[in-house]
Amino acid sequence: MSALFDKFHDEFIYTLAAFIFLIVFRFILTTAANKVGKRSNINLARVQLMVRYINFLVFFLAIFVLLLVWGVQVRDVTLVFSSVFAVIGIGLFAVWSILSNITSGVIMFFSFPYKIGDEIKIHDKDFPVIAIIEDIKAFQIHLRTSEGELITYPNNLILQKAVSLVKKDAFIDSPDEGKDAL
């Protein structure tokens, strides 16, 4: 065991340093996502979704850094990563809307002006919608109409359409609601 440590002493040190750096990097990114979520009053489930994306990013960075630390040549690593991403890109080309909806979900996390509970109107000439935002997921937004109908609207479409706020916090109809229960 001692011979192994002596032979790969520098690699072990660099691996430890890389793990410490990546843990700190992950902590900074998740703290920033949590602060943005708290400051913008974003639903906890959406914040947790962003944290999953951050974990995914840090995982791939860890693999990349560890391959470099343990002696794999940069051109070999870039060849493998570019090949993997090319295959993934070609495979996902047929389902580009999934990537579009995930990207839209990330954009909506940071800059969507409407929150869960707001009643909105989507200005679509073919299918106008007036509904309350029930939930915002990674791929779609759940809307509940006044008739009780549940509509799942893709995230990429909600960013392409004009949307207006009809009523803020429409779940609470009046300020006196709930006082009778006390």
C-alpha cells in the first residue's frame, strides 16, 4: 500500500484538491440557487430541480478533472467527451423539445415573473387560456381553469407567448378567507 501511495503521491494530492474544489464550487452554486429561490419566493420543488442540475454539472466536471489528474491526455478526454456529446446530440435531435422545455424551465426559474397561485392569461389566438398556475415543473407548467380543467402547458411555449397577470395569488380569493376557522 505504501508503494502505491509513493508511486501516485501527486495524483492522490491533486485528486483530494479537486474534490475539495468541486465540493466548494457545488456549495457556492447551490447556495446561490437557494438565495435566488428565497429572494424571488420560488417554490421549493423548483429550487431542488436547479440543485439537481447543479449536481449533474459538478459530476461531469469531476469526471473530467479526475481523468486529467490521473494522466489521461487532454486530447483523449476531449475526444471522448465530444464523441459522447455528439451521440447524445444526435440521439436527442429527434426529441429536441425535451431539451427546449428543460432550458425554458431553467430560464423560468431565474426570470419568470409569475408564481404558483397567480391567475394568468396566455394570449394565444388559437387557444387562449385563463387559468391559475398550479405547479411549475421541469417540462411543463400546470394550469387550472375556473371550470376545474387541468392544462399542462409546455415551458417553451409559455416563453414564446404573451402572458399577462389577471390576479396575484388567486388561490386566496379574499383577505377574510380562513378567518372563520379560527
